[in-house]
Amino acid sequence: MSWRPCAWAGSSRTGTPSSASPQRSSMPRSWSGRPVRRRTSRSTSGGRSPAPSSSGTGPSCGRLWRAGTPWRTGLLWRTGPSWRAGPPSTPGALLPCDARGYAGAMSKSVALIRGVGGPTALRMPALRSALEDGGLEGVVTLQVAGNVVFEPGGRSASACAELVRRTVRESFGHDLPVVIRSHRQLAAAARRNPFVGTQEGRWVMTVFLDRPPRADTVLDPASGTPDLFVVDGREVFVRHAESVATSKLQSTWFEKRLGVIGTARNANTVAKLVRLTA
């Protein structure tokens, strides 16, 4: 177990609060007012990022870094190369970070499991438990359609997809493809969807593909009339005019023509996943 607090915001000198900051003793304190003793950071296993260094090369701020588990008190403030725990009233900009101390690293990813339902239905509590036993952390499920939010823990997208697929196969007996998206990728897809706001959210779909289709693959835009679609990189955006169930523009239709694996989520679900992974 190791962690390192950080410095006051607004400081012009190493480890020294600015004139706008209240004077503190040399011993940093958490929000609860208890003294926080400094310890030397050390690297963690499993691909975790190291603690912020005292050389000034770490992130701007974040939560107190602690190896293995999140630290529960205080937020990190930094100016200069030293780090100190700061109270909420400390002036200066605050950028949230994760338990490893890196700005933006607290973002999660989502595993979109294809084909969940009917004979391949999964009980979400059992799925969460199986994935946690398999090594994933921070597992949260949304709805019952195979939306699993988790912390990648330094794993690549392909490694995460394989872990989830293997766990589902071994625990439930269903071999279901898995598509991974990070928070940034989800948010970008939501922004690029040209049909958001033009129809009810449940009738605006995003088909997430496991890889981009071949560059020479061309689909006739009129082939889905009266429904509309746009192929954009690893996503296909679909606007259903009346009903999703009776439309031919299903994931399987695009898979067959694009030579990829895809799984669809409506705009309402995508918006919820963006928030959950942030």
C-alpha cells in the first residue's frame, strides 16, 4: 500500500501555499482534519499507473493515490513539483483524477455483448459476479441487454473483449461476441450520430462494429427506405421511421454486407453509457 498527496493550487513555490490559501502546518491533512503522513510511492502490478512523482511530472491533481484501492479522503491539488492534500475550500482549479492519480484515467469502458436475450439471456447479478471473479474491477451493468461498464485496468480493448467473452462462455455456456468502447469513443459516437434529435431516442440506433468495414464496401443508402443509415468508421447510425422490430436494418443486415460483427444500442442507452463510463 502506497500513496502520495499533492500540493496547494495557486502556489508559486514548491510546497508553499499561495497567499490566497489558508496557512497550514507542514503536516498535510485530509478533509477530515486528520494528519496524513507521507510515504514513498511504488509501482503496482497488473498494468496500473504509478503514483504521481515528486519531480513534477505527474498529473495536475486528483484523488489521493493508493496502490490497489481508492483512497477515501481529500482531493489532490498541485502547483510545482510537490504534492499535498488540500481542503475543498482551497482556491484554484481542480481537475478530477482517479485513484491512481492521473487526470482523465478514471474513465471506464463498456463491453457490449451481442445477442443477449431469449435463450441466451444472462442474469446481471451473476454476470457481474463472474466478471469480478475473472479479474475485472468496478463492474456495473445497465439493463439486461449485455451492457457491462468496467475499469480496463491497463488491458487493451481486445484483451477485455476476450476476457468478457471467455467468462460468459465458461460461466453461462453462451459464446457471444463482445465489442468494447471507451468513454471517449462512446461520447464521440454520440456526437457524430446525425439522427439524434430527429426522432425518438428509442428509434435512433448506433450499431457498434468490432472493426471498420473494408474501404471498398459500399451500401446503397436507399436500400433501407423508409429507414435511414450512415456508415461512419466503426459505427453505423440508423434512424427508424416507425418501428425497430419490423425494419430490415438490423445488426445482422449490416454484418452480412460489411463483413463485421456489430451490436446495436439506441440513443437513450448510449447516452446512459456515456454518463456511466465518465
